[in-house]
Amino acid sequence: MARFSGIGVGETVSIPGYGIYTAAARGQVPNPGTTNDVITVFGGFPRAILQTCIPGTNQMLLIALN
């Protein structure tokens, strides 16, 4: 959670073996979430999504990468 929570929109994220992305949006969905929750938050599917549970809640943090 700590690694993901500090990523802001516009920042560059490098995922070794997959590529370099720009954080395009952030959002939260219920845990467990569904693909429909992702569509609702981002209006579609980005190239990649970082996802982690938010400790002490029933939510997941999502970061859209393009």
C-alpha cells in the first residue's frame, strides 16, 4: 500500500519486463471489486492497473497506467 499510495497522476511508473507508463488516474473500488467497478472508476480500461487493498477498510486503491 505504501508504495502505491504515493504514486500521483502524471508520474512515470516503470514495471521491469513490461514497460514504462504514466499514472493517468487514481480511484477506489470495493474489496472485492469487479471489472464493472473498474469501468465505473476509469470510464474504461487503461493499459495497466496497479491494485492494492487499503488496510483497515473494505476498499482497494486503483491506479490507471497508460
